Amino acid sequence: MSAEAVRLVRPGPEHLPAYEEALRRGWSPDNIRGLAAAEEQLEWIARDAAGFLASREDPEARGEPVRLPDGSTAPRIPGITRWIWTDTFCGSLGFRWQSGTAALPPHVLGHIGFAVVPWMRRQGLATRALALMLEEPRRLGLPFVEITTTPDNLASQRVIEANGGRLVERFDKLPAYGGGETLRFRIGLE
């Protein structure tokens, strides 16, 4: 599969079967909550597929508060989800922001998060998908985005660096996210 064949799609009904299949195969878009998040999404899709799809596009932060990994909740901020697509579902990217500022509230670890299904990794898909997603914060006029990852996630670090990311900080995640050392990268957009 060529990374040039990658495109980002707004999640729609035509994409949902491939997404569900990835969840059933054990992949999760949530690298912290893992399979629990995948199971919740499968249940939500079974109960209300249209509502699930609508929730992937929330640029006005009208959705429910966000449930953090420890079960606590925090205010939602604007966000969108795009699915990485070739001839099928390959992964997911989320972009979150606050209107009028590049700053994020403490409960939001970064502007962009991404996850590729294991059976499609090491093909340059995440690198290309992140490059495509960077058009969204540019369109909003953000001067930069921040992306976090763990020190042992070398693959994510390479994806971020390939898109111009520079390490700006080492910090401990909030207890709500389980704590632990985390790396913050910044990608300039100007």
C-alpha cells in the first residue's frame, strides 16, 4: 500500500462496516483505555450508528462532557475525527482545539492524536495522514499544534518528527490519565 494513496475521510455510513471490523479485531482508537473503549464504541454503534457518526464531528463542542480514563469528566472542546483510508479503514486521527488560541486545557494532552490498525503499520500511512490533518489547524490559523506520546513509542515519535515536530517538553501526565512520563512535541504551522 502506497502512503500516497492515503486520504482522510469524514466518518460516514459507508465507512462504518470497516471501522467496526477493526474494533472487532482488537484495535482501539484510544491508546489509553484500549479494548474497553473499542467495546463501548461497538455498543454505541449498535445502539445508534447515526449518533455515533455525528459525534465524530463536533467543531462547536456541543457533545457530552469528555470521560477521562479514570472515569472523571471534563468539559468538551471543539474537535473532529478523520479516518485514515486507502481502500479500507486504516486508522483514526482526532484534532481538538480551543477557539482563538493554541492553548489547550490541562485535561487535553495534545491537539492531535492518531492510531493506525496494527495490520497496516510501517507503511508510512500515519506520517502521510498526519501531514493531511495538519491542514485543519492551518485553516483555523493556529500557529502550532502539540502532540504527546510516551518515551517508548518510537514509531509515533518518528511520525511526529517526519512532520516537523520538535520535542519541547517532558512531563508527567495527569493522574486522570494514569500518570507517567510523557513527551510533548510541537509542530509549527506558520
